Amino acid sequence: MKNSKILIGLLFLMIFVSCKTTKVESEKTVSKKSTKYTVIQLSEKSEYLNSLIKYPKFEDYSLLNKVVKNSVENYFNSFNKYAKSDWEELNKVRAIDNIATPPFDYNVSFEVSETKKYISVLLRTYINNGGAHGSTTLISYNFDKAENRLVNIVEATGLSYKDLSKYCNAMIKSRLIKTNSLGSSEKEIEEWVNEGTFPTPDNYEIFMMYDNYVKVFFEEYSVAPYALGEQTVDVPY
């Protein structure tokens, strides 16, 4: 009997531990040109949520680290605040038809690029909270190493929003009209692209710097239907 109680206790402890959030800081260090960073990894598995979050922590740039870390944590905390209750409500509805409700997905991945002057970090967040399909949102941070500050695309490239708009508009229209896999009319494509590439700062917040060009990102739905995914344009400067 005593051994049985010990065994039951150990099993309970194993189940409890497996349901807790697991936070892992990777030991892998990556070198990009002169800058090294560590990959921070956070994961969680529960009845209502599976999450996997990865982001970079740079060796020498504390301000950039703070901004990236705060961004990742704030967005996740905002989502997780209501995730459990939302999943439980969805589960009640699906249970009527005996349909299992899988846990929500929340995944963050990243890309890093570096030039002599700038470090760029792109965070890509994928969420599936029970809808017909998931959604992906993007955010980028572009950091001037010498001045120790974040910069916008005009500061980084010297291009105006009108310059960026003209180039991106032409490139995306040409690409979408040429492929036109959804059978949209040319007018529909032009209207969508015109709105998404209009020369305002909001349309050009997501970008990464490279030696001879800047890569501009347009999220799902911003310049094209969801089925065509995100669009990118490499703009020389």
C-alpha cells in the first residue's frame, strides 16, 4: 500500500510538471557579420494552448534587446489573457456535435539581417485560435548601431515614402497581374495594391536592411487576398 501511494504521488507530479510552462534559453550562439546573438526560446503546452516563441538576444545592444523582448512578451500576454476563456467557449459549442477542440497555436519566429550600419529584426507571429485558418502578423525593428537607436525606413534608406510607394506599387501590380492565380480583375488588383502601397508611414513600417537594398514586407490582406500570402519587394537604394 505504501509503495502504491508513492507511485500515485510520482505520477501526479509528472502530470503536473508536464502541464507547466517550459522556458528554455538556447545555448546556441549565432554570428551575423560582427554581431552575435543568443536564441531565446519559450514554449508552453496545455489543454488550450500550444506555443513556441523564439527571438534573438544580442551580445552588445541592450536597447534593441529590451525592445524586442518587450514586444514579444506584450503581444503574447495580451493574447494569453483571453486564450483560455475563448478556448473554453469554443469547446462548449463544438462539444454539442462531439467535435474535439484542439489547443490554440501561438508561434513566433524571427529573421535577422545586418549591414555595416544597421541590424534588422523581423518577428513573425502565427496565431490559430480556432478559425478557418490561422493568421500571421509581422513587426520589424531596425537599429542604428552607431547611434544606438531605432530608425524608420526613410531615415535608413534616404528614400521618401513617395519613392517607396511608386516602386512597390509597380512591382506588386506587375507580379499579381502576371500570375493572377485567383482570377481577380485587373481593376480589383490595382485598387487593392493602391491602398496597400499608398505613401504613408504605416504602410512601410515592416522592412529589413541589406547592403544594397531594403526588403519591404506587406502582410496578408494588405495588398492582396489572404490566399496569396504576404508580399515582399526588394527596393534598391
